[in-house]
Amino acid sequence: MRALAVVLGVAFLARLGAVLWLADTIPYTDYFYYHEAGRLQAEDWQFFFRPETVTRYGKLNWWPPGYPMFLAAIYGLVGPDFRVAVFVQVVLGTAVCALVFATASRAAGRGVGLAAALLVAVNPTYVFTTNLLASENLFALWLAMAMEFTCRARRALAAQGPGGTPAAHRKRWAALAGGVYALATLTRAVGLPLVLVAAAWVRQGASPRRAGNLTAVWLLAGFAVVLAPWTLRNAVVARSPALVCFGGGLNFYFGNNDAPPGYRELGQTELSGIGDPAAIDRAGWRLGLRHLAAHPLDFPIRGLEKLGSLFASPIYALHANSAILIPDPKAQPELADEAAAKRARQAAKDRLLHGPLAFVAALHSYLLLAAAALACILGWRRLPDAMRLAAWICIAWLVVHFVFWAQPRFRYPIEIPMALLAGWAVVCRFVDRHRGAVT
């Protein structure tokens, strides 16, 4: 276990070092909205369950509640201090590495587990996103945990029978996996298609087939039980039974209209003037489908453009850490020296963030992508079950962003299954083969 302890130590210290080094960073844009939502929920536990929240805080209705609830739990204990939240995220990021190791090592051996965990531990975008109030920090934990539980359900299914694993074990792991997929969906709605991928995968090739089908049912049942209360909240409070939130139609419109794919303020779109979140959601679907009907060739062309955006350079995390608060020397002349010193200190950090560290982040992402793709292309038939689940999750992720829209930040979660595939490719396809050739 020493090697694993070293990898987890690297993950923890890298994230802790980033958080301490970038202590001046403040939340802005989406990160600020998350902070405010968490603060308001901590002050009033009924905040998300009041009808006026739906009408007054429109943007919060586009997002699932999981991450604001996570922040609210922290703020309820220590007050609205976002710096405490990022220190908690240091622990979350380290836990993700441990889960990746568990999944990969059980599937393909400790060497693959260590390689995959190390790829996650030193991932620059993961390290620097730790210092941001970004829902990806929590979503990554749920995704890694859900994949591990899904694999446990699949192993229990394969080992059932006389003298094998009792059926209750696979049901338990399947239901737990479904529940965690629901937590992921309540953190980022893109988790919704992943549970369908998991349910299809867990029953694939099962013998007897009925046991595989029942395992998938238990997984979907666990998902429904955890998700249902929030769907009920939408029906009662927002008066529209949206499964998760009201951003699906809006994001579909952002990816399928006459403008380039991507977010725009509603006042600059055809949705201007619509105040009700459910109405915005419905209008987004309608306008997006109308555009596709009028321009059918746009769909594949724009889809490839969206995937290009998904795999663009991941500088977002490093750049977002340039956000600092500087005293205004005009309003407070006595703070002019402090403002200048703070600006100079951040400028020195930015030279690293936007220079060599940005290069390392891009290099890590593209080498990770290349190794993961190589694993799928050259070794599909040899891929262990867990790696095939990782591959199918990556494929589902590509399909979702082909249909909706994308930016490099949206790639963050799939670098977990990519690390699983890359770890297998590096160790089993190259290291082991090289050892065999030498001996």
C-alpha cells in the first residue's frame, strides 16, 4: 500500500498547495452564483422550496441543486466562507483518486490502478479547479463512486450462483450505484444519460439474462428513489415536473440556433422577455428543434464544432484563478501601495498560470486523450469490464455535447474514465509488453 499512499499524498499535497498558493482567488461568474446559492440556502433551509426562489433567482433554476446544497452544508457549519469549501474540495479530489485506484486495480491489477490514480492525482486542471467553487469537484466524486459501485454490481452478478455471491449483494450494489448516479445528476444534469449507460452495461452478456435485467432494474430503481423527491419539488414549487432542472431546453437552444454554439445572455436571444424557467425550457426545445428542421445539415457540422470546443485547451481552470479583489486606490488612497503589491503578486502568478502551467495542462489532457483513444482502438476486445464501462461513458459524453453545446470545462468529468483507459493502455499495452519482450 505504500505506492498508493504516495499517489494519494501527491494528490492531496498538489491540491492543498494550489489552494494555499492561490488564496487570493475570489468566486466570480458561475462560481459566484454557486456561492450565493449556498449562502442563501444556509441562511434559510427552505430557500429552494419557496416559490419566490423560482421567480427571483432565474439562473439557479437552470442548474441542479446538488452543489449549492453541498456549499450550504459547509456554510451552515462554519459560515459563508468559500475558502473553507475549497479546502474540503482538497479532500474530495484525493478521494476521487482512491476510487479510481479501486476500480482500475480490481479490473486490471494494481499497476493499472496506480497508473490511473496517478494520472488523476497530477491532472493540472483537476488540481487548479480545486480552488474554484465549481460543481465538477463534487460531480467527479459521485461519478467515480458510481462507476465503482456499478462494477461491484457487475462482479457480483458474474459470481452469483451456488457457492458464489448471494443475489442480495448484486441488488445492493446496483441500488447503491443508481442512488449515486442520481446524486451526480442532482449535481450536473449530464449525469442523467450516464445511468442509462450503466444500466445497459451491467446487464450486457449476463447469464442468466433475467438476473442481468433485474440488476439493471435495481440500479434504475435506486436512481429513481433518490431523484424523485427533487422532481416532486419541481412539480410543487415550480409547477412543472422537470426531472432535474430547467436548463435542458435552454442548453439545447444554445447549441442549435443561428448564432455560434455557446452561452449568451437571454436578452440577446429569441428567449428575451420570458421570465418563467419552465417556459424558457419549453421555448428552448421548440426553437432548437425548429432551427434543426430548417437547417438539417447544421446538426452534424455544428456537432463537430461543439466537440472541437469540448477538446479545446483546458486553460479555463488556471485562468479562473486569476480572479482577485484589489482595493480601489481612488476611493482609498491609503491602500494604493497594497493594491499595487497585490496586483504585482498576481501578475507573477499569472505568468506561471498562463504560461508553463497552461502548457502542462494541455499536454496532460491531450496525452491522456490519446492514450485513452489508443486503448479503445487497439485493445477493445481485451478491455476489462470496468474499462468498457469507462469507454461507453466517454462515448455517451461525446453524444450529449454533440447534441447540446460544449466548452473545455465540460470535459472535466470524463477525464476520470479517460484516466482508467489510459492507465490500462500504458501498463498493459506498453509496459507489460515491453517487459515480455525483454524477458
